[in-house]
Amino acid sequence: MKEFKYLINGNLYTATLVKMKEDVTEIDVNGKSYSVTSCNSNKKPVVYSRPAQASEPLGSLPAAASGQVKAVKAPLPGNIMSIDCKVGDTVKKGQKIIVLEAMKMENTIPADIDGKVSEILVRKGDTVLEGVDLVILLS
């Protein structure tokens, strides 16, 4: 069972995905069960999310006038286990910058280019989807 926590208008909600079967999804929210039916019976419901906004700035460097700006993206959905760099660090191509847990396996996410860490867009514990920007590098 997958569990999600949401803070909506100052109220904490815990939603647990109980089961998905064809176009019906059962969800438990704060102890109350809901049966949700998809309007498109040909497809399973899709959950879209984006990284949570940081409560405090994670920091960033100004973009360089010249040089390449490269976003390191999540190769698959999962949870951020560790962030092995900080804003301002110089990293080499292939160097481990993030560890992403997916399906109970830890996946090392390397830097795509030699460069300097300009922004870190996620925090330890965040859940991300495939293709989400994790770190911005400047070459």
C-alpha cells in the first residue's frame, strides 16, 4: 500500500492507496474509505506530482553568461535517499550526486557533465516521477 501525506489549508491528510482494479481505485483518507471511478474506463488513473516546494531556499547560483546549463533528471520514479552534493560544488561527469530508491533498490544518479552545481531542486525524502529535474549543473 502506498501512503501519501498532504497538508491542505492547514489540515494534514493521510491518503493510502488500498487497491486499483480496472477503472476503480479504493483510497483511505484519514480512516475514511473512498471508491473512486475513473472517467476514462480504458486507462488506469494517473497520479501527477511535482517535487514539494522547499520551506526554506535550497540555494542557487546565477546562470553563467556562457556555458551549458544541464538538468539532471530522474531516470525512473522513486524516493530521494541522499543528496551527495551541495550548491557551488564542482562535479565531474559520472560522479554520484543523488541516490534514488525505486522498487526497494538504490540507484546512483550521476552528473551528466563536468560542471558546478547551480541548483538542487529536491530534498532527501521527496518522491519524484520519471523525468523530473533533480539538479541543475553549469559547465
